[in-house]
Amino acid sequence: MSDVRPIGVFDSGVGGLTVLRELRSQCPGERLLYLADLAHFPYGPRYQHEVREFALRIIEHLVAEDVKLVVIACNTATAAALHAARERFDVPIVGVIAPGAQAAVETTRNGRIAVISTEGTFASQQYLHAIKEANPGVGVLPRAAPHLVDIVEAGQADSPAAEVALVEVLEEVTGWGADTLVLGCTHYPLLRPALARVAPGLAVVDSAETTAARVRRILAVNRLEAGAAGGPPPRLLVTGLPERFIDAAALLFGEAPPVPEVLDLWGTGVAGAAGIPRLGMVAS
């Protein structure tokens, strides 16, 4: 039996598209529904309780869309809401922190792992706990690097400016002796070419890749796979600023995404751009 229900994926903006891209690569037969909460972008500087409420409301909507699994494609939202979401909803929910932590523990050779992330993820210390849960004997060096998001959003991920910023961020990391770096923000995988130039000896763990691999395993174990040879294009939803979503995605990935639907999830009457469909709020 195949399960053709979609997988729901969400983030505050376009960073989670790195996870969506990996899901399309590793789970090519699956239908994908991506929701970007641009009405509240960015999540990184917000209080955890605030992000938790946003995430729970989004998951409520995705469950109403009859998704078979939810991916929280945002480190900040994973840290703030994963445990509460699993207590509230029956659908399988996957965050991006634990897969990256496990992969880092399996990758390191000297037992020193560094993590770069946004402020919210850094403050939660969830990566430290997840890595220590996987192997209490390793050392962990968390580092907040929110300005890297701005560089990626500006389309400068593979540029001299990115290299300069990364050298500054990694000074403490390399001085401490880390041999493995976890990219603790879904924007950061786009920095990998620049990272390879400034720190060629550093093993890099990409939470997008590891999260997609975990989703693939969960689908197989629970017999939730769609079973088709090729899934349709992802369905895209935004809670506001659809033009910004299109422009940012095109800048980051080199091609414009399909036109997103505008979802009035928060009852604010947010208007879509001309020609962009607008959805009403799903009753809860």
C-alpha cells in the first residue's frame, strides 16, 4: 500500500527550502507542502515561547491539510516547539537538530564538534544537549552567527564577503581544535562552497541532508512511502510577502520558485500580490 498524502515542511522564510530540496532529492516520489511564515520572519531573534506558538499553529494547519509527516525545517522552531508539538499531535514530527547532532557524533574523529546557529538556537542549547545525548564524551562549542543569514539572504553565500565573515566566525572554532562543524541554520548549507575554501580540513554536517535521510527512514519503517516514481512540484504557501519569497528564493537558488499561495493563517487579512492566489484561514 502506498500513502500519497503530502509531507508538510515549514520555516519562517526561505531557508527551509534547503531541506525541501533535499527531500525532493532523497524522497522523489513524495508530495511536498512547504509553508513559509514570512508574516513573522525571522524567528531567530524572537522569544522561544513566541516561536512555539507560531509553530504549533502552523502544525495545526498542516494536520488539517492531512499531511502524513511534518518537518520543522527551522532550527529555532525545532528548539522551541518540537517536544510540545509531539505531545499535542499524533502525526510524526521531525526536527532538524537531532539528525544533525547524530551525524556530527558519527563524523568527528577527535571528539570536538562546533555548532554555528542563530541567536534563538544558540540560546536554547538544544544542539549541545542533542550531541551530548548521542555521545556524552564529545566536546561541543556552540557559536551564534546570525549575520551569516543576512549574507545568504543577500545572495552573497558564495562570495569574498562570505569568506571574510566565515573566517571571523571560525577563528574560535579552529583555535579550539574542532574537526567537525554543524550548520545549525537551514540557510547555512548555501555557504558550503565558501566554507570549503576557508576551512578545507573541517568536516561539515548539513542538517538539510541528515533531516531528509531521517524522513526517508521514518517513511520506510512506518510504511508511509508514496511509492510513485516521481512526485509533483511542491505546493508552496506563505503567510505574507509572497514577492519577497519569490525574490529571495530566486536569489538563493538561481531560479524562481512556483508562485506561492498566500495563507491568512493569523487572521490579519494579509493581502497577496496581484495574480497570487489567497487562501482563507482553516478553522481549528
